[in-house]
Amino acid sequence: MTVSYDNSKIIFDGIKAAGIKSISALPETWLGPLLQRAEDDADVHLLQVAKEEEAIGIAAGAYFAGTPHILLMQNHGFLAAINGIVSLAQLYRVPLCMLIALRGHWGEPYPWHTRGGIVTEAVLRALEIPFEYARDPGKVAKQIREAWTFSQSSLSPVALLLTRDLMED
């Protein structure tokens, strides 16, 4: 299986259609083509981070500056960023719209991804973070827009889980 360049374009176009001008991300295999599109687009500001928790602070700053911002990360990065999510975003009611590459789920061939995949949904539920699965390229743009809107209206983190069905050919 390879990363779907077509679906990466659809996701990126969905981000832009939602009015997002700023993205923070840590490079990851599934997100690579998507991040390349962001890097090549003069209308979008891509901030690559060394740790996902940095992206939480960047997203908070973008929110307070009035800049539409979205976070791209793998689910293991989400797990690594929980302190920032709880101590900053949830405590101070900062909306976070997180697009999370869901590795370690059905069909995962790499054992180093499976533990994180097994616990991601339970951790989202424990933190009371609303989430949906993105599987269909025909629906993902609407899901991105709705996730962004819900994060803003609820003043809380929300997650759209980018599945293998969407991210691989």
C-alpha cells in the first residue's frame, strides 16, 4: 500500500475550503504529501514542529490572534500532546481542530503502530474530545469544515481521525 496522493489533495483542498490559513504539523508518512501541498501553497502558512505538544501552543496562539489554524498529527503524536491539550486547550477553552492520522488500526502491518491505535479512541473518549472517522474522500471536506466549526462553537478540541481507507491506495 502507498499513501494516496489524490486523497491528500482532497484533504488539503478541504482544509483550504474551510478557510484555514495556518497549519501546524509534525511530518509523518501518511501526512507527507499533504504537508508538501501546504508547503507549496503561498496562501497557507505551514509550521513544522519537533514535538506535537508545540503544535498545541501554536494553535492556541493562532486562535488568540484570530488566525484560522488546524493541527495535523499522527495518533502517537496526539498521545504525546495530551498535557498541552488538557492543561492549555481544555483548561482555557481553546478550540483545537485536530486531523489525526489513525495508525495502528485494522489492517496495520507495522507492530510499532498498533499499541497507539488500540488506545486512541479510548483516550479521546476519556478526555471527552468529540471525534469522527474520515474514510470517504467524497465526504472528508465536509467533515473538515464541520470539525472546524464545532471546535470553534464548543471552544474545545475535536478530532477527525484519518483512516487507512482514506490515506492509502
